[in-house]
Amino acid sequence: MADVQSLHHQANEELINGNEEKAIEIYKKIVELSPADEIAHSQLMDLYLERDKFMYYMTRANVNVVQYKYEHAINDVKKALNLESDSKEAIKKLARLYKITNKNLRAIDEFLKLTELDKEDKEPYHELIDLYLKENSEESAIGIAKKAIANFEDNNEFKNILANLYFKLNDYKNALEVVQDEFLKAKILLQDEQNDKAKEILDRLKDDSDLYKEANKEKLASYYLLEAQYFYNTNSNEEALNSVQKYADIASPNAVAFQMRALIYEQMGDEFKSSYYWGYCYKHQKRFDEAIVEFTHAHNAKPDDKNTLIELANLYANNGEKFASMEYWKKVYEIDKDKRAGQILGDFYYEQGDLRLAEYYGKTIEKKSQKEAAYEDEGLLEKIIKLFSKK
């Protein structure tokens, strides 16, 4: 930020000295370093007012974007396009503005124009695929990916994107025909239960020493997840669990790791652990009602599991169901007189006015001294006597 501040001083000096072109150059540099700098955008807008109407409207659009006035920004870009209808910069800005304001079909129209205007720009293709998927138009996304492949023949990026699109539609045959990435290919083969072919790829990946370098930790995590799926597919459940653990050690516990464990234990016929890990999977996905259902199944399968009870207590509390939550905290407390459970229950019953139960769970109730109680009783007696002695 200090550099930006210094540039602002320089730009101001240039303006004072009448060097507007130099000031424009500096303000452009500021915007590169700090795209949300409203002062720089406003100064550029003023500087372009008399010299370049196209750039004036474009920079005014930027000012409106910084101020979150997206509709005004859209109108400004349209005015700029009235002056230069084939401006790639303006069309791209308009497309992006349509996208962030959820006008997806209009955004698609603008990005399609860009694919015709600039054959070397990959961004519009990426944006179009993303927009078509948002509009649940997978076939259109596939069409754009094919168009990109034809346009960028030596680039494997769009081939893998197309393979992934086919994969999501369960069209494994077409996915395998275009896929270039070994990890994705193994994933598709495993999903298609072509386990032997997938194993060949996994063995090649495993023998690559680069896979174990620090810079490739994410790839190594992906490898262990694929390995887990291979073992799962071939009913090697203990090996599958071991691979999931290696994946989780790198990627940290997440919904995918919990889901994989749930599936493995389901295959092993372990009702408790299957439901238990489905519960964690749904919890990580913030699907709390479904998490409650699965943890309840786990509790029914193993009533004295403390972790399951604590998860249910917390989930019900997060749902605002305090009384249901307390029932599970009671069960936690009954197992081993858990201090945290006792504190939660004590505080709850104290707030409810049930001092007996609050004390039972360890809540300290402050009691008045006998002397204070006697004094209060004496004062009360005097008030009663005075009341009945009145005529």
C-alpha cells in the first residue's frame, strides 16, 4: 500500500505540472496494483472526459463497479460499445458484468462474440462452459469444449475439460476417448469398474518419484484417493481404509474422506461406523438434518458411543432444539460424569429455574448466609405486623 500511496503523490505532482499523459500512466499503474482504488479510477475518468469518450465511459464503469453500482456500470459499457462496437475489452467487461449480476444468458451472448473476435483467447471458452453448466445445459458446455479443442489443437486442457463433462454425465466411453490427464483417466476407469486398466495407471503414478515432492502434495492426495477407490472396488477394505487415512493426512478431514470411509464400512457390513461416517460427511457439507439422521442410526447401533452422543447434542443445539440437545448431554453425563456435559446441563437447568437439577449436575448455587436470611425474615415479620395494625 505504501507504493500505491507514493504513486498517488507522483500522479498528483504530474497533474500540478500539467503532465496529464504521465498522470494517466501512473494512475493506470495504481489500478494494476490496487484494482479497487476508487480515487485512481475517478481521476482517470476525469482525465479522459475531454480527450477520449470511449475510455471515459470505460473508466466510469470501473468507478461504478468499485461502488457496487453494477447496473450503472453496464450502461456505461454499453455507451462505450456504441462508440467502438468491436472492442474486445468492452465486450469482455460487459460479459463479466452480466455474469456477476446473474444475467447468464446475456453473458453467454457476449462471450460467444469474443470467441469470434479473438481466436487466441481461451478465457471466453472457460467462461462459456461455466455459464452453460450454471444453466444446466451440459450439452451446450460439451459443444463449447469441442469448439475449443478444434481451435486449440495442441492444448490438452480442453480435452480434459471435455472428458470431465462426459464423466459427469456417466458417458465413460466418450470420456476415455478424449482424456489426457492420467489422474482423471484412472478416475474414469475406476468409476467404469475397469479396475485392471486403472491399476496399470496407478502403478505408473506410484513409481514416479516426483509424486512425493512437497510441491506435489495435492497430487499425492489425489493418488491416495484413487488408490482407495481401487481397493474399494476390489473389496480390499482394510487397504482401502489405509489409503483413505493417507489421503486425509494430506488433505485434512473433509467430506470426501468421510464419505469414502462410510462406503467402505457399508461394504464391510459395519452399520455403526457406516452411519457414523455418513454423519460426519453430511455435517461437513452443512446438511445438518441428514447428519442428525445418520448419527441417530449410529447411536441406535451403539447406544453408549460418547462421540456420537456429543455430535447429536451439538447438532440439535445448532438447530435451536435445546431440550433435545439436553437429552443427549444427559446420556453423555451418565457414561462417565463428563465435566463439560455437567457444566452444560447445570447452566441449562439453572436458566430454567430448576435449582435442584442444576446442583445435581454440579452447578454451584450461591446461598444467603443464615444471618442475612434471619434479618430478612425479621424485616418481613415487621411488615406483616404493620399491615394488620393499620386501621
